[in-house]
Amino acid sequence: MSIKLKSLLQTSPNGQEVTVRGWVRTFRANRFIALNDGSTLQNIQCVVDFESFDEALLKQITTGAALQIKGKYVESQGKGQSAEIQVEDIHLYGGADPETYPIQPKKHSFEFLREKAHLRVRTATFSAVMRIRAALSFAVHQFFREEGFHYIHTPIITGSDAEGAGEMFKVTTLDEKNIPTNENGKTDFTKDFFGKETHLTVSGQLEAETYAMGLGEVYTFGPTFRAENSNTTRHLAEFWMIEPEMAFFDLNDNMDLAEKFIKGVLKYILENCQEDLEFLDQRFASEEKTKPQIERSELGLLEKIKFVVENEFVRLSYTDAIEILRNSKPNKKKKFNYLIEEWGADLQSEHERYLVEKHFKKPVILFDYPAKIKAFYMRLNEDEKTVRAMDILFPGIGEIVGGSQREERLDVLKKRIAAMGIEEEELWWYLDLRKFGSAPHSGFGLGFERLVLFATGMGNIRDVIPFPRTPQNASF
Ligand code: 4AD
Ligand code: MG
């Protein structure tokens, strides 16, 4: 049996026979193979006595080749590692022609590696990012289980538009060369696979609400899709969202849970992903050095994560935020692209980042937004102008969470639906929740990749998901 490097490196070397399997990172001086198997950031040095091996075999041991190595696990003679393997047997599974294998032991740009997304996990940076992504994903499930939540799977193909915005991908099996039309000349969706118009979901929230009204506290963690043409370092067309939904929670309970959740999962990786985080911390530091002084992060990656875990988030109403922004230097000096003049303006990421990075220097939870700029399902406040919405804003990221207390009053909800021009019939089942055993409830959505972006200190959301989907790009 072979042993994973992660376990091997935790045992003390005393000449025991071991078998390891992995991919060659480097082969130096026809003598030192650095092998990595993905279980840890660290490679194992395998020392080859080249006279004992076939020259033709050694020639094929190049960066990227897959090997099994048997040998004695001993204390290292050289510097740079404490243990190594004295190689006795090599089995080559598959070579990697150095003329064509693109991942060579040198610095590759992330742009280049995005084009080689099927091979980039063989680099130290991407393997560290993906191990942290996996750990965070586990931490999410662990957190909610410990809190008594039930994991539910909401549909990916949907007949309703949860966010009420026209940014969904169509799902159809109609023949594009021969689209059936009805008497108005419009597409006849009764002929389509589901007999109605369907899309990929933008959120599992509405369905999660139905389950919260029976199971109490539930969450979804699944893929969501947005066909918005946003080519930014924070947007994906396909991303994973975690959406808890809780019966009998008001907005304050919701904010408390969201804060506890984010802190809990970040604490988990601080405790369980130390090696990868330290590596990414160094990467982050050297990346920051290439930036002009004013753009540099004041804190290192590990410091940033610890800061979030240890400090209370600021809670601020939208109205108070507008006051701060209106009186801010960049607003007065007309440095914002969108100047804040009146109450009711939608906040752009430049405003969110000002609040978080310049004004408070802390994560901020903004709540009680104007009803006009938020979705139909958010609970209307007494003032009839604002809704019980909350967004969590993070340094370097902007919005990481969007959530709200839901409108549980049937009459108010119906009015909001009508005001937004949504067909009531489409939401008949959602309205039923307000007819039968309606109760206050709340929930939020956290964009998983934005969390991974924060936790790894990477600069582009395309580099924290294995195969990013963005406008004009669905390779692999
Ligand atoms: O604020 P959003 O649109 O909220 C909802 O979808 C609600 N239904 C959630 C709920 O209350 N259950 O999206 C939630 C989060 C955002 O805060 C952001 O972190 C992430 O999802 N997000 C994206 N992440 C990557 N790429 C995109 N295009 C994203 N759009 C939203
Ligand atoms: Mg939002």
C-alpha cells in the first residue's frame, strides 16, 4: 500500500520501507525528485542513485510525470527538508513531454494558468487554494449541522425568478431552427420539455423558505447561475451559494447567525489549513509589494482572517451609511464615479469599499435598505420606505452576503409583487406559505467563491473555482 505524503511527513524517518505515488514537480541533477501527491503542500524529496536505474527511465522523469516510488524513509542528508526517500524502485505511470507540458517549474501568470485550468491544480498555489476551498466547504456543513440545520437540495432548473431580475439562463430542448410559436407570434413553451418556460436558478431561497416552514432551520449549498454581463474580479456566471433559511428568526437573529457562521468557518481553516494559509500569506505579501503604497493592504492574509474572526462586525443602517458617504472626502471631491446625492441611491462597490476599507476598516453589515432597490420578498418596515434587508461587506471583496427578513404578511407581499410587475400566479405556492401557518422568518445567501477569495487572498474569483464560467468563456 502506498502512503499519502501528508501522513508520511508526520511520521519519523527511521529507514522504514515506504511506497508513495504522485507527480514530479522537479527532477534535479539526475538525483533529486521532488514528488507531490496533492495531500499536502509539501513535496517529498526522493534521492536516486542514477547508476542503479535505467537511463531511458530516468530520462522520462520530468516535471509532470506520474510515478510510484518505493524506498527507505530516512533522515535527510541535505538542507531544506528533514526527511527523504532513498529510492529503490521507480514505476513510471505516465510521462509528461517537457516540449509540450505547459506547467514548468517557473513562475506562470494566473492568466496563462486559466487557459490551462485542467492542469493548474498541479501548482503549489492552486493546490493550496483548492484544499482550502474543500476545507471551507466541509466547515460549512459542519457548522450548520452543529447548529441543528437540515441540508436541503433545491432545484437547479426552475420555473420562477427568485431575484426578479432578467439575468437568467434559459433551459430548453426546443429546436432553435424551428421554434414553435403561438397565435401572438411568441414562443410556444407548452411544446418545450417542461411545458413551460424554465431557467437555471439564480438562488434556492424561495424553495428553501418552503422547507424552513416545516423543518424549521434549513440551508442549501448549491450551484447558482447569473447571466449578467459582469466582467469583474468578483463575478462568475456559475457560482456556489450557501443559503440558510430560518423560521421565527428576525433580522437581528439573521445578522447574528451570519456573523457567527463566517467567523466559524474561517476559524476552522485557521485551525486546519495552517500550512496552506502560511504559504498563501507569503504569496499575498509578495503580491502586495508589487502594488503602489496606497493600494496595499495594511494587514497580511493571516492577519486579515484573524481580524475578522476576532472583531465584531459594524452594524449600520443604510440611512446612516448614506450620511457617512455623502460627507466623505471622495464624494465631496467628486472622486466617486457615482456621487452620493440623495437617500435612495443604490450603493456601488466603490461606496461599499469606502465604508469597509477606509471608514470603518472592519466588515460592515448594512441593513434597512430602501424598498425600491431590493427584492420583492423583503419585509417592509413601519416607515413603508425601507425593507429588512442586510448585506455584509468585506474588505477587498465588497458584498459577501445578501439577506433579509422575509415578508410574511400576505396582503403586504401581494402589494409588493404587484408593484414590481411580477405575475402573482407564478408565485402561488410561495403565497400559500403566507396563507397556511405563516410566521416570521429570515435567511441569507453567501457567495462561496467570494468567501474563498477572502480566505486565500487571491485577487480574482476565476482563480478560486476549478473551472470558472464567465462571459465568453466556458472552456473545459
Ligand atoms: O445578494 P444576492 O443576489 O442574494 C440572493 O440571491 C438571495 N436570494 C440570498 C438569500 O437571501 N437567500 O446573492 C447572495 C450572494 C452575494 O452577496 C454574493 O456573495 C454572491 O451571492 N453573488 C455572486 N458571487 C459570484 N458571482 C456572482 N455573479 C454573484 N452574484 C451574487
Ligand atoms: Mg445582493
